[in-house]
Amino acid sequence: MEKYNYGVVGLGVMGRNLLYNIADNGFSVAGFDLDEEKVIELKNGVAEGTKVIGSVSLEEFVIGLDIPRKIILMVPAGKPVDAVLESITPFLTPKDVVIDAGNSYFKDTERRIADLTSKNLHFMGMGVSGGEQGARRGPSIMPGGDLEAFKLIQPMLELISAKVNGEACTAYMGKGSAGNYVKMVHNGIEYAIMQLISEAYDLLRKGAKLNTDQLYEVFKKWNEGEMNSFLIEITRDIFKQKDDLTDGFLVDQILDRAGAKGTGKWTSEQAMEIGVSIPTIDIAVTSRILSAYKEERIQASQLYIKEEIATPENIELFIKEVGDALYLATLISYAQGLALLVKASEEYKFDIPLKDVVKIWRGGCIIRSVLLEKFYGAYTENPSLSNILLNREISEIVKSKVKPLRNIASFAVLNGIPSLGIQSSLGYFDAYSTDTLPVNLIQAQRDYFGAHTYQRVDQEGVFHTLWNTQNI
Ligand SMILES: NC(=O)C1=CN([C@@H]2O[C@H](COP(=O)(O)OP(=O)(O)OC[C@H]3O[C@@H](n4cnc5c(N)ncnc54)[C@H](OP(=O)(O)O)[C@@H]3O)[C@@H](O)[C@H]2O)C=CC1
Ligand SMILES: O=C(CO)[C@H](O)[C@H](O)COP(=O)(O)O
């Protein structure tokens, strides 16, 4: 029986498309899904000249693969991954490689690595970004962990991934569960940028009073310049989409309640756990939570009637400043996410190559943008840069945009336009670039009520004061 080069488990949105992409690149691929319909439908999308087979029997699927087997899992994170591993391992033989390409939690990946390694199997966590189209035509791929297994699949990954300047958007992300960790942070940044874009949209429609056609034009222009990115591009296209059920645009008929699957929350939890400040990402996560309070928000809006929003004197300038503010707030969000990767790399001994992270995020993924080219330059100059804001070239960009960011943040505050992301990016920047913060007072308070001690600016050591004892 002829054997297949790769196996894919999970033939949903991502799995099916990744499978076709691998087949397009000259490999024979077998697919398995619990859902028979999906297995049957698989043949409908097979490109001419490619070799693809679907299977409804897990055993047959496994037996039909080349040894060592290389099996990619594209099932939902959590229990489904454990369920697949439990059912598939009895059919595997030593040295087979299982690659979890879903958005799995990195600590789950660590547990699975230990479990499968003890069975003489290879297990890798690998982030994939680009959504349905990316998976089909070229995603950004973030593999990590087992080097021996990585080397085995590296040529295939380089073929199927997106390309920027002829370079593949895939690279080894580090040890252990680094691949999942990098993808998690990618998604945290994705949350932040999406939040910021939604705030810019709000400012343009409520402040500049732009209609949807005009919003399309603004985003089109933005996407043609320094703000060129996947998320700006799809936002432009969203403003073009008419609604099938009404005369208007689809975006205006969509309920203002955002969903989330968990990677953004994990990013925030992680940052808290290892002590990294990523307020724009945190705010983006909590803003989606707040959006779900629809009924309460309606009640509150009737209780706290807002004043009419002022129209800026110079609309052209206002639109330009919203663009600049969005650009800088986005840059600051990347800075936070990348700083988290720097700390996580030390903390978990991942050895994440930051230069390669930004290199492979330049194409294929949801947060791809021309800005990443500048970050790539910064990490090429200094691979151990602790924060992108410390790079000289980046600092020139920041300095040129900080005034518009302040102006737009002020406009939003003065007019009651929600702008949690914009405010937190600016707040982070202001705190990060301040040599003396007022937390000396917090230390004094902590020592006052809890004898937590403090350090002094003029002497080494740890101190405690008996503060106003009469009041205690
Ligand atoms: N959608 C996206 O844009 C992206 C998704 N991801 C990640 O990729 C992974 C897959 O996502 P996506 O393709 O969107 O999800 P889908 O729900 O579209 O597909 C998952 C598929 O896996 C199947 N499945 C579930 N359990 C098993 C099992 N035990 N054995 C075999 N098949 C099983 C499901 O079958 P059934 O429907 O019958 O349960 C379904 O067909 C997730 O981790 C997701 O977070 C990553 C990047 C982008
Ligand atoms: O990984 C992805 C994109 O990179 C997935 O689309 C993910 O589902 C996005 O996260 P959420 O559903 O929480 O918005």
C-alpha cells in the first residue's frame, strides 16, 4: 500500500486548508476527522495533480502514513487535543512525530511533551496564524520544542508558509512550548490592535462624523502608506460590505458584543504571572468582556446622558491625527507583547529568537504589517533588545507621533468617547519613559500599614519606619 507523507487530524477551517496547502507543495497528505461529513467533503477541494485521502478510521489513517509518521493536529485547544492523543497513541510507533498546530495553552503542551516523550514519541507545539486564507495560501508558522522533530518537518514548513522578500515566514521559536507561547502573544497583540482600530473607527464616526463610505476611503489611504497591515486592509474591506438583508452596510447591523476564545486572556494572565506590563493587551481583553454587558450598558447610557460630541475644527487634521495615534498606539502594543516574550524566554528558558519572531510575523499572520520590517531591523542591530521602544530608529517614529496621540486621547476623554486602548498605550508610554514614578509613596504606604519595608535612594539596604504610631 502506498503511504502518505503527512497526516492531518481535524478537517475544520484550519486543518482542511493546511492539508490542501501541504498537498499543493508536493506532499501526499491523509486527513482524519471524527465528523464523517468533513472527511467526505475533503475531496471537493483537492487541487488537480495533488495527492489527498480522507479517512474515517483513525487506525487506517495512522497505518497509511510514512514512518516516522508526521501527524499535524488541527483540533480545538484543550480536551479535544488530549482526546486525539489518547486515541491515536496506541497506533503510533517509536519516533513518530505529533505536531499540535492549534492554539493550545503552553502549559498543556509542556505536559503533553513529557507524556509523549516518555512513550518514545516526539511531540511539538506549533503556532499557525493567518486564518482560513493563510492556512490555504501561506500562513506564518511558529514551531518550537523538539529539535530533531523540527528538522524533519522544516523543509515542508518552509514550502507552505508565506514568503516576504523571498524569506519563509517560519522559523524555530525556541525550546519546549515556545511555539505555542509565541502564538499566544501574537494573539494578545492581535487583540490590542483590533481594540485600537475599533476605537479609531469610533473616533472617526463620532468625532469626524464620517459615514461608512468615507471610513472606507480613510482606511484605504491608511493601508497604502506606513500603516499598511492585514488588519487595516480587512477593516477597509469591511466598510465596503453591503448587507444582504437591509439597504445599509453589514458592519452597522452587527451586534456590538465581541467574542473571545481565550488566547488574549492567557496572554494577560501570563504577563501578570511573570511580571510584565502589557496594559493595552489587558485592556483589549477586558474591553471584549465589557462589550458583553449590552443590557447594562443600555441602562447606564440612559442614566448618564452624554453631551453632544464636538466636531473638530479641522476635520482633515483630525483624521490624520487619528491615523498617527492609531499607528503609535499599535507600535506600543507590539512593544508590550515583545517585552513579554523577552521575559518569558528567560523565565521558561525558551531561548526565543526575537529577531526571527518579528521576521516571520512580517507575512502570513493576522498581525503582519510593514512596521514589523522596522522591528526586524532593530533586532538585527541588537538581538537582546529588552524593549523595542529603546531602539533609536523606533524612538524617532515615536517622537514624531506622540503629540497626535495626546491630542486624540484628549479629544476622546473630553467627549466621552470610550478609548481604553488609546489611553492605556499612551499611559504605558508615559510611565515607561518616566525616570521617577510616584511609587515611592506606595512604598511608604505599604511600610506604614504593613511593615513591608522600603529602599532608599541615597543608601543601600532595606528600611522600616515606625510611622505616625499614634494613629495606628
Ligand atoms: N480559525 C482560525 O482562524 C484559527 C484557528 N486556530 C486554531 O486552530 C485549531 C483548529 O481551529 P479551527 O480549524 O478554526 O476549528 P474548527 O472547529 O473549524 O475545526 C476543528 C475540527 O476538529 C475536529 N475535531 C474535534 N475533535 C476531534 C477529534 N478528537 N478527532 C478528530 N477531529 C476532531 C472538529 O470536528 P467537530 O466539528 O465534529 O467537533 C472539527 O472538524 C484551534 O486550536 C484554533 O484555535 C489557529 C489559527 C487561526
Ligand atoms: O488564532 C487566531 C487568529 O490568530 C484565531 O482566529 C483565534 O480564534 C482568534 O482569537 P479569538 O477567537 O479569541 O478572537
